Amino acid sequence: MPLKTCIVVVGPTAVGKTSLAISLAQYFNTEIISADSRQCYRELNIGVATPSLEQLQQVKHYFIQSHSIQEEVNAAIFENYALKAADIIFQKNDYAVVVGGTGLYVKAFCEGLDEIPAIDENIRNQIIQQYQEKGISWLQEQVSVKDPVYFSSGEIQNPQRLMRALEVVLSTGKSIRSYQRQQPRERDFRIIKTGLELPREQLYQNVNHRVDEMIKQGLIDEVKGLFPLRKLNALQTVGYSELFAWLDEKISLEEAIEEIKMNTRHYAKRQLTWFKKDSSIEWFHPSSFDTLKNFVTGKLD
């Protein structure tokens, strides 16, 4: 049988992955698997830049608003979900498109992850409570002491990643790094990796503009509706935690919006740093659809 092919499109937030992936999926007459750790939550919409209803009608998407913020979602759960989705797509098509900016999810899909033992719920809840009370500096200090291996190479500005590292080491006594697979798992389909990038100044302008648009679209009302659930792990994320701080009267609305912009820019920078370590990714300008399409089709020969 001819080999099935998965076309992966990665890149930082606000670079233009969604529209290009839709064009790619339409060209290959196929469907999209989202590799975004936040767009999978059905209670979140504006603040995570979920594809519009029109976009979702153009091409079927998997892992978009598929889970509740009350559920645990992590890279291992995504790996299992995405492989099943790929199987469904491959039953009717030779190609599938995976698009997203969550590096660990893309890695899980392409290479697999080692199994991490179950985490003690009490430990997880205590870490979340302490983080909410003491902030990211407390998290960083705890991880630096308890898991220096992760702290030396992990995303130490990302509270969700820090909490994950801390809960694993406290529950298992081992660094989360010891569970992360060194030998990639072979997939039974071909993977072609592409990445989108813009000059940093343009990317940061896109980020700032997107945040302003989110506010106009009603992000504040969305966050107000989630305020009673703000302690959930899924809501410890950019665009929500800053506005929760405003609703808690810790900062002004203007400060909250500026912090969303700043934290999103920092996140985009971390995403690029992660993806640039992968030498198998071929990079393109988001407006260069034809060039990217020709690169992919050339790989299929």
C-alpha cells in the first residue's frame, strides 16, 4: 500500500497558521487535526483564537472544542486522540494536516511520549493553590530545587509547564525529563514538517492587534463568565489569568491588557525557540502558500 502522509504546520501564535492550514487541507481535499493545547476546550473561544465558525465549516477540524476545562488534557491524551483522528482521515484520504503551536503536542504526535505515572490529585491541587497565591516566581523556585534537570532546559516562564514538572517530581520522585522519550517512535505514515515565521517586529504587531481585536470581540465577558472556575488548571493561561487578576482588583484593566500582549509576545518567542531546535522543519513566510505547497508536493514524489 502507498504510504499515507501527514503534513505538519507549526509556528508561533498570530503568525497565520489557521488560514494557511485550511488552504492546504482544501488543496489536498482532506481534514485538519489541531495541535493546540488551548483551542481544544469548548468553554474557551475568543481568548484562544479558536477558528471561526466559517473556517470550521470550510474544513473539518479535530481537537477543536472537543474537551471541557473540567477534564485533564495533556500531551499523552493528545497523542492518543490525534493518532485516532489520523486513522479516521486516512481511511478516506492519503493526506492529513496537523496544525498548531504547542510544541510538546506536535512532538507527541510525531515521535511519541513515554508513559508518565498517574499524578496524585491532592499534590496537583496544592500546587495550583500555591501558584495562585504566590505567583510564578514561587513555581520557578520550587522547580529549580525539586527538578533542576527540567529547570535547566524547560519552559520556565510557562506556569502550566512548571506546574506539570513539579507535580510529576513530587508524585513520582523522578524528573519529568526521565519520562520524555529519547528514541522517536516510528509512525506508519510519512511526516512532512513545515513552519511559518515572520520578522519579529511584524509578528509582535500581529500579537498586539490580535489582543485588541479579542477585547473588541468580547473577551472580557468571556472571562467574567469563567471567573468562578478560575482555579482550574486549564485557565492558568495567557489571556485569562491577567483578566482574572483585574477582576480580583489586583491590577487595572489597562495593565491587564498590556500584560496579555507582553505575555503573548513572550509565548510566541518561546514557541519559535522550541521549533527552531527541530532541523527537520522547513520554514516559510505565511503568505507563501504556493511555495509551501510546492515543497510538500515535491516531497511526495
